[in-house]
Amino acid sequence: MKKRLGVPLYNIGAVLVGLVISASLLLFLKLNPIEVVALAVKKITSDGYTMGEILVKATPLIFTSLAFAFTYKANLFNIGAQGQFYAGAIGAIALSLALGGRIPQALLLLIVLVAAFASGAVVGGLIGFAKSKFRANEFLVSMMSTYVVSALMDFLLRTSLQETKAEYLQTDAIAKSAYLPVIVPGTRVHLGFVIAVVTAILIWVLLYKTPLGFRIRAVGYNHNAAELGGIRSGRIYVTAFLIAGGLAGMAGFTEVNGVQHMLLQNFNTSIGSFGIGIAILANGNPIGCIFASILFGFLNVMGTTMGRLPGLNIPASIIDLIEGVVMICVIMSYFVRKAAETRSEKQRLKKAGGK
């Protein structure tokens, strides 16, 4: 029981340390951190629209964190969720513009969702194939794939997907029939949040309650032993990246159809990297990714709110600063935990040897 509680306690402690450090930096602006944070929290909790923004921000983060966590269970590192996110956004906008207003909303959204998943899955599947077929380093391949997809998106925004007047690097707005329905009146919280939560639960079931999930985790523990047991690790690499890429692609769908309602150049440029940090904070647990994403959504909204407090002149970069410091503290907590576990194990072995 002690071992099970260790990871969450280390992560919670890391988050608290990160928040304290972030708040302390306000001292350089000659502001009282406690007063500023209290004002920001009060403003957030007293406004339903702002509270809803927490879930809006958390929605794509759930998907991108799942994209990293899923491959991590197979001991793979999907650093390219940003590119897979863009691929899903491209697929979503293309079909939304083509089919918007021509077919029923429910059918349209289902088709666009599948297209976004498939678009992200193609990018992820190619990474998995490179790993399986050529033993390529998936860390580097997935990272570089982001630049390729970003360049493709820029090309499309300058050509076939560019808005009608050809003045800006963006698409036309999609038809309202292609919007994800708002589920909380008076806010921007849309159906995508529900889809994200359900998807996270389904991924947990897939990983821990199905034969495929067992094979993925077996390869992650020891791919050589898994091979001896009849599990083909190459297939698992491709399958894991296919699913992970599709998950990141779904984030593109929720942003295009739920928030932006168009595709813009270089939008949400850090959503993939934050997804990695969230997955680490959740220790790779799909259910944990839900709560960790909501936490980061809250931090994002709190940073925005602090920047808008009258008379304080807090820079907008406070948002990235808070999230970045918390992420660094979470990553460092793993080194601290590993060192503590190693020291504890040495002491145990020393005592056992003395007996």
C-alpha cells in the first residue's frame, strides 16, 4: 500500500512546490503573492463562464496526454502529439468545410471525429512503422514529424484551405451545423469534454481489461520476454502509435469544431508538450490524465485571470511560467523518488545481508 501511495504523494508535493515557486516570483513585481492568488481564485470561482473555461482548456489536454501515456505503457515515447494534433485539425476542418450544412449535425460530427482520429493515426502509424521496421528512434522520429505536419498545415493554409479572400493564413469559418454543441449554458464548455472523459475511461479499460492492453504493457515491461511469450513487439509498436496518434487527432477535432471553428496558423503550439507533462503528472494513468488536465486547465485560467487583474500589470507570460514551473517540479520529483527508492532498496539489502 505504501508503494501505491508513493507516486501520487510525490506528484502532489511537486505540484504544490511548483505553485509556491510560481507565486513567489510575483515578489519580483513587488506584489503580494497571497493577495494576488486569492483575488484570482475569487474571480474564477465567482464567474460561471470562467469556471467553464477550465474544462474548455482541459479538453484537448486530456487527448494529448493520453497520446503520450498510451505509448509510454509500451515503453515508447510519443513526442509528436503536437503534429498528430495538427493532422487531426486538418482532417476535421477539411470535412467540416466540405460537409457543413449538407448533412445532419450528428452524422457530420461523427464523420469529422472519425476523420480527425484517422488523420492523427496515419501520422502516428508511420512513426510506429519506422520503429518496427527499421528500429528507428521513435523519440526523434515523432519529434521531427511535428515539423513535417506543421509545414504541411502552413502549405494548405496558403493554398487549398485558405479563406476565400486569401488575405490571412486561416480557413473560412465552418458552418454552425459543424459546431460541437455547448453542454453548459452561459459557457463555452462543449460536448468535446464529455468525449474526452469517456475516451480516457475507454483507454483505461483497453489497457487494463483487454488482451491487447496486456500485450502492450507486457512489451513495455520487457519486449524480449514478451517476444518469447509469443507477442510480436513490432505489431504492438505500430498499434500503440496508431491509437496514440488518433487520440491526439481527436484533440484537433475538439479545438476546431468546439472552440476555434476554423483552422489558424500556429494555434495551440504548446498543447503537445503540456500533454507530456500532464501524462507524467498522472503517472501514465488514463483516469489520472483527466484530473491532471483539469488542474492544468485551472492553472491556465488562473494565469489569464491574474494577467487581467486591474492595476497590477502582471504580464501574460505568467500563464506559461506557472505551467512550466509546475511541469519542471513534477519531472524533478521522479528523480527524487527514484533516488529515495534506490537508497531504501540498498538499506534493505544491507540489512538482509547482515542477517
